[in-house]
Amino acid sequence: MVCEKCGQETETIKCPRCGEMVLRLGSFCYHCGSELKTLPAESPEDPGDLDFSRRVLCSDGACIGVINEEGICKVCGKPYSPDA
């Protein structure tokens, strides 16, 4: 995308919380205020190495994601809540 202020080509990123494509101008989404983190792509050497018995599902009943190492859902970006 082109920056509206300077006209330079700028990196874009999809906000993990609101889903908007935003210019990578800072650490936070300028639509919803959520922190923008780029996580390294997960690519296991052997798909047989995946241990599904250790995964933690998102506590939001409407989401199909799993919780990452930081306690955040990989799909919707919400923090894990064991009480939900």
C-alpha cells in the first residue's frame, strides 16, 4: 500500500483482532488499537510431529482457533480465559 502522507510504498499487515489490512506504521492497529505482532510462520518438518492432545482450544465458543504460547488465540486474537 502507498502511505497517504508521504507517498512511499509501505508494508501492510492484517490486524489479528479486527481483520483490517493496515499500514505497518507502528506497533498498534489504527482501527482498533490492538497490538500488531508478526509471528514466525509455523512449519513443522514432519506433519506427523504435531501433538494434537496438547493443544488448547480458544475459549470463545464461536472461534475455531487454538491458543499460542503467549496465551492468545491464533485465529481471533483474544486471550485465553479458562472460565469461559
